[in-house]
Amino acid sequence: MNELKKYAAIGGAVVLVACWPFATGKIGEAIFKDGIASYHNAIIEVESVSYDRGYLSSQAQSRIHVIDQGLSQELEHAGYPTEILVNHDISHGLFSVSSVSKFVSTGDTSEFIQGLTLTTDSKLTGTTDLLLTSKDTNFATADLQAQGVEKLFLAAAELSATIEKDGQFSLTYQLPKTELRLDNQSAMIVDNVAGQSVGHYIDDIFIGEADIALDKLTLSDTQSNSHNEIKGLKYTSVNQLTEVKDKAEENSFTTQNRLILEEALTDAGVVKNGVFDISFENLNYDGLKALIPLLQEQELTNENVEKLLLSFDLLAAKGFNVNINEFSAEVLGSKLNSNVLLTLPAGTARASQNADQLIKTVTGSTELVIAKKLVDETPELRMQMDELLINEFAVEDGDNYRLAATISDGQIELLNGQKMPLFMLLGFLSYLQ
């Protein structure tokens, strides 16, 4: 009897293994059709054309069509297709469904689209791995060439991602080279753009970390003998959602953004080690969630303007911080550094209708430190600094000059104790340029 049970178990397993590709094939078809059916976009439309399911593999086709009339006309005018068919070669095994997709334009053959390949692998746990690759492509169509574009080249690129069932994802991408050349002998070359993102979306707001970097950007013009280079440019963003238990209305959002420049070589001089670090902290999440789609509207109606002001009122009522934590660089061999830290405390009601009260509640500080060497070598700066020193708006601090101010009660207070209305801070900040 025990032997019989063993054989029955083995036989059941064999039957399960033999039949399972049918199940994974059906699951794959459901994922494919449901995914397309749930896609909604005002610019493009995606639809399932066919799905032929087999035992170990299936063949499917989908259609991507531009439905935005303005974009469609622009693409047609530039010689690009507005409709793409995607052929999917799908395989279903025991524990996953994988596919290789090729893109085919229905109009004039597009070299770039023909060179796209999307490979996916979806596991039964809900995790999907994907890889999108392209081939070397020159986008300089006859229409662009008639407008003076000699070459518009994108090197073979790739994008890979892992998407979890709960919406979490990680993504990396790389574009080794982009080259634009005009027939007037000017050119732009971008070397090695690469980036990554890790996180998820909540209410169309990205929560997580992302960065993008390029090795070198070259701008040149043979006629004017101009040559400019940017090296080592990197942008990093970290978005955080802080949730308050049982008080969703108190949830807040903070975004920290940092731009780093290794070196910029221009006809005017050299800039090194540039940093621009800005953060928006403790923004009320409900207010932000309502504000973002309004800012994306192409046309602001009276109704949208009213909604926008109400969203700002909610942000102001809860309070937030806007900080330029660092704005620094080495200019002409000398260092300059500045920051602006601003806080809007909670409690300002109907801020959009009470600008005076809003200004009075803002507190903060600002500072600029600039090397004496840079001032001495720049006549315009020297003249401005002399005036600031005479009025005691700036002081000497070792090898540097320092300007600073504190902000409260609608006024800024300078180093010499003099106070002036807050709106004059804009004039003070002009010295950062």
C-alpha cells in the first residue's frame, strides 16, 4: 500500500508538471490582457490585437497608437510613426512566464523602433524582471537634414528593471553616447548617461531614491572657435514619506535634491567642484497630492486656480521648510559658498489671501562666503564688495568675505544690525550670482 501511495504521488507530480504549462500559459494570457486593459493615458493608447496560446509557448501582438492630435501631427511632420505593433514571443514554464518582444512600425520603417527588444520574465510570485535594449541609431531624417541637422545619433542603450507585486521597483539605465551635429559645424556630444531608481509610486508621487549622471558634455562651434565642456555631472534625489499612525492628514513629504559638477570648462573660465543642494521638507502630503496634478495642467481654468490656492493654503497651514543647504563652487581657482534656510511655521490660515501675515511668519537665515582672491581678480565684484564693506553689510573673515542675514517678523537683519523688509532679500541674494 505504501508503494502504491508513492507511485500515486509520483504520478500526480508528473501530471501536475505536464499540465502546469497550460496553467502558466493561461496566467500569462490573463496578465497580458489585464495589463493592457488597465492602461490609461491621454497621449497614447495600447490595445491587444491577438493572443494565440499554446502548450509551452504563445504568440501575441499588441498595438501602441498616439492619440494626442498635436503630438501625432508633430511626429508625422518629423517623419516618425504614430503607430507601433509589438510582436510578443511568450514562453511558459513551471514557475514563470517569459517573453521577447519586437517592435514594428506600421508606417515607414523606423530604424530605432526596429532595433528595440524587450525581454521580460514574470514569476508566479508576482515579480517581473525586464530588459529593454536598442541599437545604434541615426535619427537624422530627410526632414531634419533639410533643417540643418547633419547627424542625430544615439548609441545602443539599455534599461533593466525589477518590479515587485506590491509596486516596489528598481531600475537602471545607460546611454553610452548621444551626438548632434549641424551643418554649420556646431556640435553637441554627450558621453555615458547612466542612472538608477529604487522605490515606488504613491498617488503618482515617487517615493525612494534616484540618480542620473553623465561623464562629459561637449559643446563646440568651429565657426566661432568655441569649445565648452562639462565633466562629471550628477543629480541625486531622495523622496521620503513620513506617515503618522491613525492620522493620515498629518503625513508629510520631504525631498532632498543634490546636483554635483566636477568641472566646467568654458570660454569665460573654469568652474570646479560645484554643488547645488536644495530640500523641501515636511510638506503636508494631502496638500502636495492635490497640488501636483494642478501644476501639470496645460491650461489653468478659474476652477483649477481656486483648487491650486486651496492646496497651497493647506501646505502653508501645516508649515514647511525650503532650504538651499549648499550652493558652492571653485570659480577661477577660488572658493565661494552660500546657503539660504527658510522655515514657514504651522498655523498660517488662508495664506493665499493673507500674504502680509505669511511673510511675517517666515523665519530663517542666509549666508555667502566668498574668497578675497576671487573678489580681487573680478573688478565688478571688487566694486560691489567695497560698497558692502563700507556699509558694514559684509565683514572680512580670514581669507574670505562673509555676508549674512537672519530673517524674522517680515524683516531681514544684516550683520551691522540694520533691518529691512523681507522682499529686499531678493536684492541681497543677487550677490550670489
